[in-house]
Amino acid sequence: MKAEVNQDLCIACGLCISMCPDIFELDDTGKAAVIREPEAGEEDITRDAAISCPVDAIAVTE
Ligand code: SF4
């Protein structure tokens, strides 16, 4: 699985970071960024974070 954040869309609400603190962080720009790719066991919560993002800034590909 691969996760990507479109920082042009991200409004830095912090939701994905709170849901998946090992996958997402706020980077130096103040927007969410991917720390590392989701591992087995983290895929469902990463998908949930993508679905929950209020501006659809997270893309998840299998
Ligand atoms: S949930 Fe979406 S808008 Fe909020 S910090 Fe994460 S990528 Fe940005």
C-alpha cells in the first residue's frame, strides 16, 4: 500500500496524524506528509484516515 498527501489541498486539520501517528506527520510546511508507507495491520486505519480527510487530500493505492 502507498499513501500520498496532496499538500495543496491539506488544511492541516491534524485528523490523519491523530488517527495514524506512525504514518502521517505535519512537516516543515505545516501540512501533512507521509512518514513511511503503511505496513500490514495499518492498512485499514490508513484507508479510514483517507476517507475521513475533510478535503480528500489523502490518496491510498494498493
Ligand atoms: S486529514 Fe487531510 S486536511 Fe487534515 S491534516 Fe490530514 S491530509 Fe491534511
